[in-house]
Amino acid sequence: MAYEAVIGMEVHVEINTRSKVFCACSTAFDAPPNTNVCPVCLGMPGVLPVLNREMVNKTVAVGLALNCRISRWSKMDRKNYFYPDLAKNYQISQYDLPLCQEGFLDIEVDGATRRIGITRAHMEEDTARNTHSIGGGQSGVDFNRAGVPLLEIVTEPDLRSADEVYAYLTMLKQILEYLDASDCNIEEGSLRAEANVSVRPVGAQTLGVKTEIKNVASLHGVTKAVEYEIARHVRVLDEGGTITQETRGWDADRGLTFSQRQKESAHDYHYFPEPDLAPIVVDEAWEQRIREGLPELPAARRSRFSDQYGLSTYDAAILTATRAMADYFEATAACGADPKQAANWIMGDLQALLTLSAMDIRACPVQPDALAGMIALIDDGTISGKIGKDVLGEMFATGKTARAIVEAKGLTQISDADALRAVILEVIEKNPAQVEQYRSGKEKVLGFLVGQVMRATQGKANPRLLNDVLLAELRKP
Amino acid sequence: MAWYGKTAHELIEAVSQRQASAVEIAESYLGRIEAVEPRVDAFTQVWRDSALEQAARVDARIARGENAGPLAGVPVALKELLCTVEGETTCASRILAGFRSPYDATAVQRLKAAGAVLLGKLNMDEFAMGSSTENSAIKLTRNPWNPECVPGGSSGGSAAAVAADECAFSLGSDTGGSIRQPAALCGCVGMKPTYGRVSRFGLVAFASSLDQIGPLTKDVRDCALALNVLCGHDPMDSTSADVPVPDFTRGLDGDMRGVRVGLPREFFTDALSGEVREHVEATVKALEARGAELREVSLPHSEYAVATYYIVCTAEASANLARFDGVRYGFRHPEAKTMLDMYVMSKTGGFGPEVQRRILLGTYVLSSGYYDAYYLKAQQVRTLIKRDFDRAFEQVDVIAGPTSPTPAFRFGEKTADPLTMYLSDIYTISCNLAALPGLSLPCGLTASGLPVGLQLLGRPFDEEMLLRVAHCCEQLRGGIGKPPLA
Ligand SMILES: [Zn+2]
């Protein structure tokens, strides 16, 4: 039987406010255990939460970017359950009135656009972190993470394949990065993706039994786990079996999902409105202020890059992958560099240099104006493109401008025909055998001769001029 | 000299006139505590050394000619559930035995900044759940007027200590009458300010949407002085109101002419004990003689107040008290081997029966399938109760009635039946549900020598009207004297 997969995603992202969502503690990730804590996030007796306004701002920004309706009036609720990583034994979350509702995100897979419904995005607080490796039969709780602001983004069951899951998560991550809302570091746990997977016969209207995949530590892991899970559902059903509703983990080494927890009778979290916090009223003016402050989002920027700079769809996608990369490109173009050349240099040599030194473009030692300056030297014939590669490497290593390097090292291109002819004649004289071969029809040796001239000029020969003069000399009898 | 018999405003005057030093006053009160505590048992902790140090600091500031604050040298004691760095904060519960708070409640900080001298902490019903202080895990507190009777609750220690002159005034907390009812039973003035007037930061929560800190004082002027220091917006409490705080002493002597006093039909029923009714009615009549206009009003949803209250407060309490789990602080059962055991055994061993009853009730009313029938319905009724008051306050400026249906009752009289106990708060509960200010002041003694309280309820943030009317009552009827303590 032919099946179709039905997948919904629940993504938790830590929002990168400086302080926690209900107290003034730092949200820094790598502090020693229990150093970013205070009576509020430790759930001491008598403390009260105060909602971080920046969290509301960032949530509304994400909501708008995901085409959500922003609730004019929403509230926080208490979600009650007992666990040692939960200081108050209730989590302050949003239950029936999330701040953002009914949005969508358009994703692209194999050139086709699919619209994924966003059910809701709501604010809550992160829990502490339990460790069971401290020894002595004891467990430890690190409350540094307790109270870090979390945004939970829930989709409709609109995704149909692992590729769509990958595209959705990539797009979502990109948007969150563009909004400077989250670090989205899935390895460090600042982005946690859970997939609800079920399959049904093609054409069926009802949903199959779903399983929930949790605790996957990478984007590719999530995709692989979904792929595996879809295949497993199909296999089980084809063999006449039934799917058990449960939570499953992902074993990355063995490449398979495994049962973690059977669904007990549905949890009762005894939700009720948080009486310690006032309702959250985001009026039109507040929403408008945030809307006006939104940056150009990835999809819009991508298509503008194609239109405005004449870039291919592929290049535009790569250059808009992160906001910093796109900003860098536009700054370089704004300094007068030809956009296509700038794009090639950034995606090629510059990216290679960054990758080699494991550096983010935000920390790039070559500023956009410096890169534009280097491209200008190629444009006006001062240096060749080949020399440009070396110059860029030098710029990256020293932070000097292209012109300074070219002048200091005497790398200016030889564009004087007479000067070049003298070198060429010398090469012809020193390589009679190759010259003879060329003249008898083996035109491939031309490359060798060009190489010899370049070597003799330390690469400074203007390539086109070199070609012209060399050919002219070889044709002479 | 016996400074302990004086009111706070008399002490402030004495200190400013250099008739008394803060240390002399503190010593006088500490001596009084030593003398009468065996009879009253209001204190859970007495901070003798730190009180004398604080008093010495006040004296030093005065000697240097500095402003030592509006309550300079006034000895104050605190309900056991207010967080203090000094001493312990146990909420009179075994589950917090020995617990030391890392911070001071905002109200405590304000008292300290105002120059008050903190004497120690006072007994209460465990986690403020009760109306007689019999639910304390620490001790029984006796009514200074009659050692066979309860002081009321939950702020029983706060009321008894003021009545017994063991402090100039005290702080209590009021969730459904926990300041006003013990104030009535012990013969002092007790005010629950409007919800949001006083920061709740550092008040260990029982029911967050109802709790409010307030003073218990020897007279109405002291109540105004205490409010001047306690009230005000606190950025640490999102429910604290950002509204201007007047000088509450200014309007005390206002005229009664034209003041409309509402008497709710539903409060003067057969349930009301004869003597309580007599004293309340006599006081109200006296107000009328001074020019106040009496009007009957109706609060038709009053009969649902107790039921509504016990759904709302237990629901909130079930979550508020969840944090006492033995993981980070407080009592952890030593024999618990597993995580579940740790929770169950620590809570079962740490909480008293009334607290457990309310946690279970609250958990029940929030459980799925029952939420709409109980919690949601209660919230709707709460709105109706609030509307009753809104309507009444279109016709009157203040509502008057009894604080408690009976005077102080005997130990054990109501412990067997929780419902009977719950009904002691029948007149005080609506005020919390409607977030109004409420005040109780003594208006007479019964034949057997027990105080009777008159309750005044006002519009939100109109504590001034309550104080003005209360002050007039006090002048008209005179004090009720001092309890018969040796
Ligand atoms: Zn904190």
C-alpha cells in the first residue's frame, strides 16, 4: 500500500535575552553550576516573577516573522508537575492564550514551495539541568538554566517528508538568527526539535497513530530520525502490525529510533492562570513598533539579491544563509565592487579562509571595504586575479589593505608590452624544444610557456597581454 | 518606665522629644515579652540582641542629628511567614523548620528603612491556613483577654502580641480575614489594604490573588502610620499597584457629615451572635449621630463567598506549596529512598493535616474534567461578588458590619469540623475576593469580657475613608481598655 507521512513539529528555542525571563540573572551558557541563580529562579519561599519585557518583544518579532496573529491580550499559566529540575514544581508557561497564533512559514523543497501552518508560539521558562554523574549515588541539579526564556513553536501536521522537516527547521533557524532571537545551537540545547510522526494510506482523511521523537542533538539527526520513523511505521503497518503511541529517542550511532516511554494516561498538568503576573497586553502601537523594527527576512532578501544584483538563485541562497553573510555581501557591493565578483570572492576564497580558521564572518579580519578595494585592483588591472588570491590570504592574515600589500611586495602587474616582450623572448630562447613543438602544431605546450613567463615575472604578468605578446612572438618565423 | 503600654505614635513623639531612647523602649518591650509570654505564647522567636543593636543604631543616628525615619525606635514584630534574613522563616510548619531566608521581604525592608526595631516573629496557623492559630506546628497562642480562648487566625500571634503590649504594632497577612478576624478577637485594629497596595515580595504565598500584608495596631492612628511606610509600588511584585500613596494620617479627623455608611442586609442575619450585633449596631448608630448617613445595601452573592473562596485559595495554594519538596531546602524525609518517596514522605511528614487537606482540595478543583465546574465557576462567581460591591459603592462610601460572627471561641471548639471553622471568616472573605481594603477595630466587650470587632470595607485604594470612619468610631466609643494580664 502507498502511504503518506504526516508530521508536526514542536520546537523549543532559548531566546537570547541577557537576563532570565522572570529574574535578573544572566542567561550565559557556560557559567559554573549554580552561579547564575537567585531566590527567584531557585523557587525560594516568598519570591515573585517579573516578566522580562525583552522576551515579549522578541516573541512578537518571531510571531510576526512567522505570519502569526499577535494576541492583543494574553496571559501566563502555571503548568503543574513534580520534578527536581523544576524549582517551583510548576512551570510558568502559556496554555490557552499564547502570544502568537495561526501563522505560517513557506518552505522550499526541490524548487516547490509548501506552506506550513504555525499553530502557536508561546513563552515559557526553561527548567534546570539534572546530572546523574556526580557520584556517590547522588544526582545534581544545575539551576543556571532554570528560568532561561523559552519559546515553543508548534506547527500544524502539515509536513510530509523528512526533507520538508529539514527545510522547515533550516528556514526557522534562519529566521530566528535574522531576528537575533536565538543562538539556535542544537548541540548546546538552545534549539530542541521534537517531531510527531504518523503515516496513513494515501488519500485517507484520518490520522494514523503517532510517535514522538525527542532528544535529537543535531539537525541532520532529526531528519534521519524522521526518515527512519516513517519507514518503520510503513514496515510495521505493511506487516499487519500496529503502531504504539510513545516517545522515541534517536540512536545516532546505530541510525535507529528506540522506544523511550510509553504514553501513560494523558498527563494532567492542572493548568491555571498565573496569579503572580498581570495579563500581557500588546496593543497595536506596540506591535507596530516591533513590525517596523523587523529586519528584511531571508526569503525576501534572497529574491531581492537575485533581482537587484543579478545573482543566481543558488548564489542568492548561499549569500543570505545568515544575516551576517548577507550584510557582508551588501556592504562589499556598496563599496563599489562588482556584485558578481564580490559574490564569487565571498563564497569562494573568503569562505575557504574562514572555514580554515573556524571563524564566523562577523569576526572576519577583512572588512567589506577592504575586499572591495582588492577587487578594484583586479578591475583596474593593477593585479591579476591569481595574485588577488594571494593578496586576500595576506589581507586575512595581517589585516592590511590590498594596496599596501601590493606596493610593499611589488606585486603590481606588468602591463607594459615592451617589458613583457623582453621576458618572453628570453623564455623562447631558453626553451627551443617546446617552441619547436608548438610551431609544429602541438598547441598544448603554450600553457607551459605561459607558466615559464609567469614564473619569471613572479606571477605579475598581465595574463591577457602575456597571451597576446607570446602568440605574436611564436608566430614570427 | 513602662513604654510598652504606649502606642506607636506616642513612642515616636517620645523619641523625637528625647523623652525616651530607642534602646529604653526596646528594653521595655523585651521585658514585657519576658513577663507575659508564658501566658500568651505569641512569639515564635525573639531577637533580643539584634533588637537592641537596631535600637542603638537608631539612637546613634538621632544623636548625630540625622533623620532616623518615620518609625524611629518603634518596636515591631512580624508574622512568621514574612521572609527575614534575621532568624528563621518557618511559616509555623514542620516542612520549613530551621529555614533561613536569604533575603528580606519588601515590607520588612521598608520597616527597617523607616527606623522600626524588629523584635522577632509571631505565631500563626501553618502557612496561614486557619482561623484560630491552632494549626501552628510550633505552639498554641492564647487570647490575652482569656487564656482559654483562641486569638483567632491565621495572624493570631500578630494580634495577641499587640493586644498584650508585646510590640507597638505587628505585621500580619490576610487572605480571607487573617488580619481582621484575629484583630477582632484580640481587640486591636487590623487593616487589610487593597490588593496591590503592599508588595507581596517576601510574603510566603498561600493564595497569590488574595494575600495581602497589613498592620495590626493599638489604634487607628498607628494603622495610618504603618500604612504610610508599608504601601507603595514594588518592581519586584508585578501585582503591586503603581498608584500614589497619600499621607494616611492626614484625613483621620475628617467630618462624618455626608459620609454614607452601607449596612449589608446579608451580614445582619440570625447567624450573628447577639452581643456582636449589639456592639456593631451601637457603633454604627453613634456614627449616624455624628452626621453619617446609614443605608441598607445588598450584596446578593455573599452566600457564595465561602465556597468560592475555598476553591480559589486552595487551587492557588496547591501550586504555591508544591515547591516545598525537600529537594533544595526544608524538610526531606530521612528514610526516603526513591524520588517519589522523597516527595510523598517529605510532604506527608512536613505538612499538617489542614495544609494537606487544602492541597488535596486545590489539586482536585484544578484537575481536568473538574476545572470548569469548580475553578472556572468560582472565578465567575468572584466577578459577581466584585460587581455586588461595585454597585453598593455607587450608593455608599463605606460598608460596615461585624468582623466575625462570634467573639473568641475556646480551644478545640471548632477543630473537629473544618466547615465550622471556615465559617468564622464568613464576613471577611468577600473583601479579599473583591480585592477591597478592609479594616477591623474594637467596638466593645462582651459580658464575659471578650472584644468585639467592627469591620469597615471600602472602595479600592480608598483606605483613607476607612481610616477616617474608624478613627471617628474610636473617638466615639473610646477604647476597650487593656486585657487582664498580670
Ligand atoms: Zn534568578
